[in-house]
Amino acid sequence: MDWRRWANTAPPWNRPRKSRAERLRPGGRGSAAKPLNQSAPIVDIRNLDYAVSGRPVFAGLDIQIPRGKITAVMGPSGTGKTTLLRLITGQVQADSGAIDVAGEDLRAISRANLYILRRRMGMLFQNGALLTDLSVFENVAFPLREHTDLTERLIRELVLTKLQAVGLRGAAELMPAELSGGMSRRVALARAIVMDPELLIYDEPFVGLDPISLGVILRLIRRLNDTLGITSIVVSHDVQEISTVADQVFLLSGGKVVAGGTPQVLKTNPTEIVKQFIGGLADGPVPFHFPAPDYFDELLSRKEVL
């Protein structure tokens, strides 16, 4: 997912400034969030169908993600994990079914209120998606400059606080090209939490990390969730790693949730698809070969080779 598209805004130097009165209107920057039912799931998906070019991705998907927990979403490649995040953030719309996020019905939400809802979320993209022409400090400050009218002094304090939380306050003046992969991911995490979101979403946060950086990110996911009192959704293939921090896990396959529960419950699940995924087995319900005609018939076919 592209970070600039996610921001859904023109660069600040190309955008006309709104007056304070405009920003405080319903749908403006200062609009108050709706009162929340803290006992309700922060994400409630019911009987959701979604297809791409006629190919079903989800068929009757049901997921309820509780507040204040770390929920992992796993599954074989191509099962729609990143697509699920796009649905939750309103980047795509379901063909049918219901999806409520933080008390908002995404089927009926206006564009203006969708942007307000997104400001209550933080997103750590798979590749970090830092803006290469901005320093570490300015990358983290970017959401604050876009969505608030805070003074430079307050912006500085908030940015340095978040960089301190991820252990990179000393790297504030570095450029993205000067960072390692693990450092880039931590800067992106600081940017994701700088607006103090209610919901923090991680899309494959462990890809390409060495064991030390991976351990740091794992510790930060757990610590930030507990310290800030937020809800975290983590999409990951790393079964062993995410199992150490997740409170619950959903395993997707065939357009539905095939298993759910704590990591310990999933490890004892007798279902073949769960055993194959958790154990990393080559043979099982998920085939190695993409569907194709009979191998020997195709080799011996007399069709002319172009």
C-alpha cells in the first residue's frame, strides 16, 4: 500500500489553508469523534463478500476484533490479508455484508468522515514507506503538520517523544537513505503513533528484518499496545514470532476464517489447513502447484510451439 495515497491529501505547500471556523465544522479537522461503546469490537465484519475481477477473495467473512488487544491475521499467500486491511481502512468497498470500524458503518460513511476516521488509525506499511526527501524528524512530523494546527514547539516535543519511544531520538536529523531496514521500520512506527491512534495496523512488519531488528519490533508492538492502550492488528506470515505477542489469531483461507483463538489454541487445532500452515508443511490442503493441465499430456502435446 502506498503511503502518499493513504495520506489522501495534496502536499501542504500546494493546499489552501482552511480557516479555524472551517476546520471546526462537522467533517472538518476539529470534528469530535462519536462516543464509543468500549465493550463493542473496534472492527466488526459480518458476512462480507469481496471479489476482484470476478475472482472471490472473501465469501461470507466474519471477524470481530476486540479493543485493547493485539490481533494477528495470518494465512497462505493470496488469501486476502492485505485486502482485509484495505477494507478496514475504507480504501476499497465490500460487494456485500457489513463492516463497522470504531463505531462507523463503512457502507454509509461520507468521504469527509472517512478521512476523520483514518486519523484515528495508525498504519505501518510493509516497506516503511518513508518520504525519501524528508528527514526522520520531518517524516514523523508529517501527519501533525497535515492534520493539526499545533505550534512548532509542540510538534517538536511530540516528535521527539515518539522517536524516544522507538529508540531513535538521536537519529532525528538523518535522512531515510542513511537508515538500516530495521531503523526505517521503527521511524515508520513512530510516524504511525504520532497522532495517538485508537487502532494501529501493521502490514507484514517483519519482512526483511534481521533477528535483532525483528525482536526490537516485536517488543515495540507489545509495549506500545499496552502503554498507549490501543488496539493492534498485525498481518504476518511469521507464525512463531507473532505468536509471542498476539492475544488472538485469525487464520484466513478460502475467503473465510478457518480458525481463530489464542496462539496456544491454534497450535493444537486438528484441522489440516491449520496444521499445514502452523507447521510450514509442503503437503496439505494448500497445493504446491498452481492448477494446470496434466503435466505429461502437456509435454507430449503436438500443439505447435510458437
